[in-house]
Amino acid sequence: MPMSGTEIETMIKSALPGAEVVMTDLAGDGDHWAAKVTAPQFAGKSRVQQHKLVYEALDGKMGGVLHALQLTTVVPTS
């Protein structure tokens, strides 16, 4: 069974306190998601390092119950 957007958002926010997460169901099937994650933990990190933090937050679910995730990471401006 695919992960819901709420489950993904909760996992990310739990691992990255203070993060803002916007989930979009790309295909309407609950299996292909886009996530825009804005988190203070991204400051000073490369895009690859930022994405790694998010994938670590998903606790190995990528490629398994979480089939596809289009990820955008943003450092907060304030």
C-alpha cells in the first residue's frame, strides 16, 4: 500500500523540526508525490546533502512503499 502525503509530511517534519512541507499528488494515484521542503537544517548544505537529509527522514521507504518522490528543497530566507 502506498504512503499517503500526510505520512510522508509527518516523517519529514519529525526528522527536521521546523520544516515546512508541501505535498502534491502528481498522478492522482497516491503513489507519485512531489514534496517541497523548506527547512533551517538545509542552511550551508549542498542540494545533494539537503536531499539526503530528506531521504534519511523517510527511513528507507524510498523505492519501497514510497515509489516516486519529486523533491525540491529550500533554505528559509528569514
